[in-house]
Amino acid sequence: GINAEYGAMDIALEKDQNSVLFGEDVAFGGVFRCSLGLQDKYGTDRVFNTPLTEQGIVGFGIGVAAAGTTAIAEIQFADYIFPAFDQLVNEAAKYRYRSGN
């Protein structure tokens, strides 16, 4: 549940100084309060809000991950991931082949 999600994000941010958490309202705890207090604990550079665009959140996550940062992209509801499938299928899944790595 919510405690498990909070705990997982807290551990990831604590153990990996190169990790960032971002999504809609995560700085305020998110709609389910899964990230409540994490911005206070880890700072605004590592826990921050994004615009209301799932494609943008996923695309940003792919970009920062490609640059070497551990991306924790928070999508509020499972149904909202569908608009971001293009980013997942055509960008993230094919990045290795496109980059030659």
C-alpha cells in the first residue's frame, strides 16, 4: 500500500544520491500522500512537481535516466499511463538500439 510506496521511494532517495522523484503534486505528497515529506527531507532539486502531462513525465524520466540519473517517475493513476505508452514503447524500449550501447 501507501506505506510500502513511501518506504521504497524514501530508501531509493536515501541510498542513491543520484536519484530524483518527480510527478504531479509529489512535492505536496501526491494525491495519495505517498511522497509526503520527501521534498522536505531530500530537497527541491531531487523531489519536484511536473506539469500535468503523463507523456512529459515519462519522457523526462527517459531523458534523465539516459543522462545517468535514477528516475522515479510517479504517475498518479494506472489509467493515466496509457497516453505515455508511446514514450515507453518507442523511446525507452528502443533506446539501447538507437544509441548503439
